[in-house]
Amino acid sequence: MTPLLSDELLATLRERAADYDRDNAFFAEDLADLQAAGYLGAMVPTALGGAGRTLRETAREQARLSAHAPATALAVNMHHVWVGVGRYLHERGDSSLDWLLAEAASGEIFGFGYSEPGNDLVLLGSRTEARPDGAGGYSFHGRKIFTSNSPAWTRLGVLGLDSSKNGRRAEPRLVHAFVTRDGGGFEILDDWDTIGMRASQSRSTLLDGAHAPADRVLRLLPPGPSLDPYVLGIFTSFEVLLSAVYAGIADRALELAVEAAGRRTSMKTGKKYAQDPDVRRRIADMALAQDSVWLQIDGITRDLDASASDSTLDRGAGWFRATAGLKVRVTETAREVVDQAVRVSGGSTYFNGSELGRLYRDVLAGIFHPSSDDSAHATVAQSLLGPLD
């Protein structure tokens, strides 16, 4: 299948990446080009106006994009996550997010407003208050962090906790819903001044009455673990597509290390570093690690795509273990690959103008996305040993 992103477009995005990083600027021109290429509708089914790409195909495209413009890829990723959730539900006969798929195809940009300071429960709980409006809708009050696409999103997926006593229900409920930019009730802080992934402009968002009407309230679920397809769709799409972004960074770091080894000459031996056994081993280790990463990404995305029609491939709760583990393995591998590439390439990477130096800063962000290393290990331990007492 022909890629949605041409080599020419990717080259243009790479040229801009250093400027965005230096200026701490949003990737506005990149976003316009990606919209024009139909990339924001990559996973929208063709019947709803999109390109009809699978999760596996989109993961590969995201890695290509990340190898050229990591921060752009990371921010676009959060839009793709919501489209991935809509596609996940649509393929399983749930049309509750078909409106999202159609809006994504028509140009709306989706943001991910779930992360909160100090909330290590992520999808299982929320510090944000969701207040019922009496007509099935909710207003949201709280602070969200790492809200990628802050300057551009037009629709924001949010999570909050309804602790009110509605009717006979006394138990709190997690409210999954969408608010719109033109609906107001929020403030976006200009607080994104990080060491890497700067173009994503993942600013903090203060929700103070942002309203979701009843038809944009998607789920009311008890706090804690859930096998609801909506939650599964969020978790699997997020972890897989995020993994692809960091795999793309590592792919590029390997390319740059190979180029450096072929360009640099040792004064001690008079030979290219490509002839140095230690350098050759480092580069071989990097390649072996990346080969393993892509086998995992391709295998999991293939099964996720096929599980919609083949129930024997549906892992149920096992998807949490599979995709959380994938995210941790890929991001940790990417950090190691970039580190090895820096060692091969030498001191020039320590300067801000170095692309590899920028990748070294960008790849660090991988440890801050859920699932964390600790939570992934807890998920695997529970799958093997059962819950803690």
C-alpha cells in the first residue's frame, strides 16, 4: 500500500524539526501539511471518509514520521490514539465513536486530556471532578498535564470522577467524554519549556466548567480495572502507537551511527571507525535490538487488527500485559540505542545543533508516558500471581 507520507514531505518535516526545537514552537506548518496529505484520517474507515489504514500500517507510518520529526509524531500520535479507539469499536460493531471517525476525516483535531499530576492510576481513576448537568452531560473541573496539540486541538477527550449521589446510584463513576475548544470552560497554560519533544507543545490544561453534552459522554464506569471495549481501545491504541514513535527515533539513531562510523577516521589507526571492532559491535547490538522491537510491534498490531474478526486472537485482559510490556521494552530499547549512537558518533552530538543530540533529549520523554516501568511490572505480576492482598 502506498504510504500517506511521501519521502519529499518527510524531508521537509525533518528540515523544520530543528527550528521548532530551538524556538520551542508548535509544529503548525507540519500539521497543515499532514492534514493536506490526509494523514489525520489514516485509520478512519474508507466508508467514513478516511484512508482505511490498519493499526499495523499506521504504526509503521508513525515510526517513519518520528524518524524525521519526533515531536511532530508524538503530538499527532495523540490524535491517532482517538481515531484508533474509534476504529477499534467500529470494527467490533460499536458505533458510539463513529462521529469521531467522521469528524477526524473532515479535519477536526483530537487531543488527549487524561494525564494528571500525581495520578498514577491513569485510566483507573481521576483527580478531575465531573459534575452532572442534570441532562446526561457533565462539566469538568481539574488540571490535565501533557496535553499534546494544545495550540490546535478542536476536540479534547477528558476523564473525570462523578462522586455525586445520582438517583439510586451511590458509587462514584469515571466519566469518559469529549469537550470542544469553542465550548470554553478551560485555560491552556503556556508552560511547555522542556528539554525535548518541544514542538509537541503538550501544555497543561485547567478545566473549569468545560462541558460535554450527553451525546459526547461515552462511558460511565466504576473506578478500577475494566474490560470495557472503550478502555481496551484506549489502552492498546495508546501503547502501540506510542511504541512506534520511539521505535522510529531509534531507527534514525541507528542510521546516524552508521553514517558517523563511515565518516569519522581514527587518528590512531588511520582507518574509518567502521573498521573498528568495538564500533562494529556497538552498531550490531543496536541493529539486533531494533530487529527485536519491530518483530514485537508487528506481531502485536497484526493480532490486534485481526482479533476484530478472529476471536481466537483476542487476548482479553491479556492485552494490558502485552501492550504495556511492549511500550516499556520499546522505550527502554530506544533509549539504549540512542545512547550507543551518541557513543559511536562522538562529541559533536553534545552540541545543540546536532540531530542526534536532539534525539537524545527527545527519547527521554518515553519514560514519562504510561505505562511506566513500575506499572507494567505490576500488570505482569498480577497476570501471573493474581492481585495483591
